[in-house]
Amino acid sequence: MSKIDFKPGTMVYPLPAAMVSCGENEQEYNIITIAWTGTVNSNPPMCYISVRPERHSHSIIKRTGEFVINLTTENLSKETDWCGCKSGRKFNKWKEMNLTPGAAKIVKAPIIEEAPVSIECIVTDIITLGSHDMFLAEVVNVRVDDKYMDNETGKFDLAGANPLVFNHGAYFKLGQKIGKFGYSVQKKKRKKKK
């Protein structure tokens, strides 16, 4: 196997294609599509989004100190892309894409009702990195669509929602499950003797 070298760049893929909602009132509610997002800590639960300072949502999030990460699905791919291509300065993305702002439990920023998971976040730090500012945030609540809950296990079936991911300039849906955490070291169950 031979390897070639690329110039340094962002090659950690795939990433969630998330729609981040922000704003304190209906007049300023906005949605920005973000791929630069992820988990940074478990206890307390923390995540981040990275936003270019010139983006309309940047100033809203910086002023309010909160946002909601709304995970997306295959069915929301057009809305996800459109909200990433158009500016909230010129368009009401909610109306243009027929998306429904819903009440979050803790933050003032709205959730997107059509999203299977909405992660309510309060900014704890803003780190200027260069092209983007990273908003580090504590997760204060997670709202999930109960139609994806497995009543037997009590677990959320995100795979059943057909999550949308971003991979080097393109959107993809996730594939087949190949194992669970720890499957490579899990002891085999012994058959009970009758």
C-alpha cells in the first residue's frame, strides 16, 4: 500500500451535519448549518461549535451565550444544506424551509421540532482560532423525538432516524451497524446446559 501526502487540512471525517438554532426571540431566531461540532467532555457534558465571525449567527450566539445543536436526518438533507448556503440576514430560514421553532426547556434559543435530537447548550468559553471562533458549551438539556425511543431498552435509536453526516464537501447517510462499544473484547456467552 502506498501513501501520498496532502497539505495540512481538516480530514477528520465524517462529521455530523447539524443545524444550530439561536436567538432569544422569534424576530431574531436563526439557523446555521455546522459541521465543525463535537463532544469535548463527559462530566459535565460539553460540546463545541466553530463558527466564522462573519456569519450572521456568530454575533447572536456571542451575545446570548446559548444555542441548540439539532441533529439532522436524511429527510432533512435539503433543509440542512439550504440553511448552510443562505444567510439569516436576508432570509427567514424557518419560513423558507417550513421548519418549526419549538420551545427549549432551559435555553431561550429554539429547538427545531423536525430534528430527532436537540441539544441545548450554554456557552462557557469562546476561543478565537483563526478562520473560526470555537464556542465551548455545557449541555444543559437534550430533547429527543420519542418516536425513536426503544421502549424495551429505554435507549434512543438514532440510527432509526437515518442521521445525516458531512464528508469532505458532501452529505451521506450512515450505514449498517457493525458492532457496539467493547464488542472486540466482550466475552462470549456460554450456552446453558439443560
